[in-house]
Amino acid sequence: MLHNIRSMHNVGSVFRSADGFGIQKLYLSGFTPVPPRPEISKAALGAEEFVPWEQVNAVDLLSELGKTHTIIGIEQTNQSENMVTYQPDNRPFCIIMGNEVKGLDSELFPFIHTFLEIPQFGKKHSFNVSVTAGISLYALFQKIENISA
């Protein structure tokens, strides 16, 4: 789920990563732009045609999905777990990423079961949201493969 993402290029890039990892559905909420838009297509390279997506109300979706899925917020908080050491359960999950500058809206925090952060060693402690999506998808899918093996 992408919530309040400003950049159409970031949205397109996440569509491309979502396709690469076989994501079942990409949810777009808040003011996140939706296809069809040339700027999204430029970065997605057509992935927006293959990845199912839906424009949603974030609170409504998370309150419903939270009944059957683990909701994972990618955010640096006092409660965040290190993505490297995180051990997922066997439930399906929904990853939510927020605004490029402000991160996840605090109104969504009550619906999030687990906050994860990517270890960082530089000065900024910040990745572009599309880079965060790629890192997070890779790390979580690697853990799922280890669970099912």
C-alpha cells in the first residue's frame, strides 16, 4: 500500500518492483496518484498494466485487512523492529509505506501490527520510498522463502 506518495515516478517504480515480486495487489490511498499517467508509466515500464491495483480509503482497508493479514508499516519509530532480524508469522501481510518527507500518517498507526525499519549507517537515515519498497519486498520475501523451505 502506498499512502500519500507525491511522486508519480516513485509510484511507477513501486509498480515495477511489485511486478517483479509478484505482488497480488497494490493499494493506492490518500493523494497518491493513480494510473493512467505518463509519469507513472515511464517508471513502471508497463508494470501498471500487470499488477492489479485499487484506489482505496486507507483506514477502511487497513481495518478490514487487519482481521486476516499482518499489517506492516515501514517507518522509523520508537517501536520499529529491525527488518533484518524480524521474523514474520504465517499470515499474509500488507506492507504500507508513507509520504516521501513525512512518512506514515499517525492516524494509520493504530491499524499497524508491526513497524519495521531498514538498518542504515549513513548520516541521512533516509531512503527514497521506491528504494525502500524494493529493499522491503526483497527482505520480506527472502524470509517467507525460508519459512516455507
